[in-house]
Amino acid sequence: MPTYVVLLRAVNVGKRVLKMEHARQVLADNAFADVASHIQTGNLLVTTPLRSPEKVERAVGECLSTAAGFDIVAMARRPAELTGLVEAADGIPASFEAPMGRYVAFCAGDVGDDAAARIAAWDVDGERAHVVGRDILVELGKPFNEAKLGNAQVERLTGRPATSRNLTVVRTLAQKWGTPR
């Protein structure tokens, strides 16, 4: 059965609380196997007979939304995709002399050509973005709280739900759950 890394959007933020222990149990009770989590920000590993990331996203989102009592959007990636994403991000030279952070916005579905052009054209001082497959690498040369290119802006530019993670967390997920390409 295929394995997927699933990233949940906007859980454990404000009143949108979903303990990962509960999420693991809900998924295990709904035909997902080998369920694991990493920290409390909605990073999960699942094995399932479902064969496409889109089907996994729908199934995980539906069963966790029902259990949590609020809408949960899930983004699924195959472990090799995560490894490839980190390799690609590491191959992109830093845009700033003193970088403040690199983040990955995982998008639901493909980033279309028009959205990719809007992302590439983003021109705010201290902020750069690069489309990497279905995801976006955001580089900041200023503190995160001062940036305009946060998750909400990525969603506006792409027209798709997204969830962001610090590249350090993504690298840890790839090391823990990724597979060689």
C-alpha cells in the first residue's frame, strides 16, 4: 500500500485544536495504517490503499473534519516528493545575504502557469518565492512577522488552499519519512 506525508492546514492555531494523538487514532479507525505524527502542527504519515494524493487529501480532510468539528484541509505528498522538494530547495541559491528564513507553502493541487507567473513576479523588498512542483519556496530577508508573502497571500496568488512549514521542519520530515529518489 502507498504511503503519504499529509500536512494539515491551520490546525492547533487559535481555537482550531486537534491533538495529534486524536488525529492518529481517528485515521487508524478509518482504514489508514502505520499512522505517525511529527510535532503538533499537523504533520502526519499514513499508509492507505488509496492511490492518488487527491483521494488521500479528501479522505483525511473529511474524517478529521468530522472528528474535530471544524473544516480541515489536507495536502498529501509521496515520501519521494518530499525528499525531492528538499533537494530542489537546497539547490536554489539564497536570495538574501542575511536570510531570515525559508518556508515551503504546500498547495492543494497544481500551481497553474498563471499562478506560477504571479509567484515569480512577486517583488516586495526582502521577499522572494520560487515554484517547486506543486509547492512554493518562500525566502525572507526580514522577520516573518513583517512579511507580506505569508500563507494567506500565497493562497490569494495561487487561488488554492495552502499550508506553510519552515524548511527546517520540511527537512526533518524528509529525513524521517522521505525516501531516496
